[in-house]
Amino acid sequence: MRILVISIYVFLFFRCSQSNELKDAGIEKYKIDTLMIDSGSDIIYLKENLTYSGLSIDQKKLFNIDVEQLKLQIIDLETARLEKEVLLEREGPNGIGDWFIGFKVWDDSTFVLQGDNRFYKVDLEGNLKEKIGFDHLFYVQEELAKRFGHTGFKIHQNKIYNVITTFGKPEFNLLIYDFKEDVYELKEIPGSENLISSTVITYLGKSSFTYVTGFSIVDFSDDFILHNRSYPQMAVYRTNSDSIQLINSISNFYEDVPKVDKIKEVHSEKESEDFKRDLEKRMSFLIPIWDEENQKIFRWGYKLSSINVEMENPEYDNYLFVMDKDLNIVEEFLIPEFRIKPYRIFIVDNQIYLYHNFEDELGFIRVRLDFLKTGP
């Protein structure tokens, strides 16, 4: 294994990977290089594209969960090395089960995993510190029957904020559960009607399968953002007023999604895949990031390119949207060097770290934005 930090034309890197003549991107608004992580003799878990990962509060370490072997991988971003692995327990006093749909860093010594209507707070040595469950609500509350916790959660003080859904339908609400008082409330998520246009039900024999994109919950100053990658509007939960506001930031690169009245229904896997491929022709968005230091929101957009669509690994157009604290877009631009499908971004030292799987090795394409603060 080796650490590699180089300035590159990312466009050339991905389309002509054998070229050794890598140059500075030379773009006025940003500069690009790459960082490869040395995993030694171990293997960093990348099958879920860092779905179960997050940065430490000081941005120096990346915590990544290997959900197959159930272990925590701690990656030091300063030395670009896999620092250590911690085996987690499935059963027993520290047992956390074996099925997860969410991960968040709590602080520099603790993280939280979301399981089956339960949350597990675990320290960096693998010790279970607290287990919080609210599965009983779905059995005793009539309005929650046939509903369950989905992706997107936040725990603050004595409250859990979790997006819940109905099986087989694009129906989502925000559940706010006070686990000290054992009381809850439900709130509508404005804008979620847009999900009808990106949902497909596939009928195969006597079975049916529903494809619908879930929500993420993103810290945003004293509030938080409810974000869905399939449409541009974002809902903001305002803590002071206990209300949710829909924000529609105006852009030159995307439009509102088309309104439809009925969910798409198909009867073969091919039809389902064709529908999903067509969805990628419109703008999708990675989970945004709130940068407290610069008071900015960074949102990465992407869509299937109109060229080389039939390739085994088709190309994507990539965009960066920068918003102020009022969620107005203050910078937006196409990044022509990027022709890959993106999965996850982080903010480290005033740079965007775009995750990429380099032939099963963990790496990041780093984008340094000239208009951000640098140095102490």
C-alpha cells in the first residue's frame, strides 16, 4: 500500500487511467488533487460506499462501519492510514444486533447506529453505552400501524428525530419522540409529494417491490435539514418554532421535478432498471454538508451525461452548489473534470473530500475552493 497525494486532471485520471502525465486542474474557482488511504494488510469496507461513516468533530479521523464483519474502522486523515479496527458485538451485554440503516458520530469518543427501530450509542472501544428503543410505538399507536423507522435520524437532548415511512408507499413523516417522557408527535415533511415522480413499484409474479429514495437529516446551525436526493427542494426543521419550512433554492442548472399523480408501475426487472436509469438523467444530490466555520452549505449534484450513456460505466456531469445560511445559492458551477458517479462528500480543512473507490482502495478526490478561508 502507498500514500499518494498528487495534483491531477480528474477527467484524464478516470478516462485514461494509464496516463502518468497528471497536471494541476488549473481552474480559477478550485484546485484538485487526490489522497489515497494506506490500509496496510487490512481491507477498508467500501461495499456500501461509506454509507455508514462520519467524521470526528475535529475532522481528523473518519469512522467507518464494516456492517458485514461488524467492526469499526478508524482512519486517520492526517497520516492517510487505517489507524485501527474495533470488533463490535452482535449479542451479549454489548450486543447491537446485525442489521443497520443509519450511522452518526455523536462526539469524538462515541457514535450512534440506527437498527430496527432502535438506536445504539457505542464508544470507540466497542462498548455499548446506551440503547434507545421506540419500537413499542408501532404496536400500541393506531396511527403508526404498518409504519416503521426509515433512514434519517438525529438525537438531541432527550428527543429522537426520525423519518418514518409506510411499507410499500412513498409516504414519509418526521417522528419526534421524547424517550424520557415516552411521548411523540408526527409532522408532515413538506415537499415529499415530489417522491411520487421518482418511485416505482415492480410486480414480479405474486410479489411486488417498491423503490423509493429515503431522507437524510443534516445538522444545520441550531436547526436541521431534511434532505432527499431525488429532488432539489430541502425542508428545514426550525428548532425555535418546532416547524418545518420548505426551501426552493433557484439554480441555473436544475428545475423542479415534474409533478405526477400516479406512481409508476412495471412488470419486469428490465422495466424497473430502465425507469431508474431515466431518473438519473435529471439532477440528483448527495447529502449536503453544513460548514459552521464558513457559514455555508455545500451540496453536490450529478446527473447522467448525454454522452457515452451505453458504456458499462457511463459518465456523469457533476456540479457544486454553495449556499449561504439563508439557503440562497451563492456559487454554483459545473466541474467538468469529474465524469464519475459520486457517492459521498466530506469537508476537511476547508476542502471537499469526494470519496472514490480506486479499485477497492479507499481514496478521496480533494477540491480546494479558493473562495473559502484557509489557514489559521
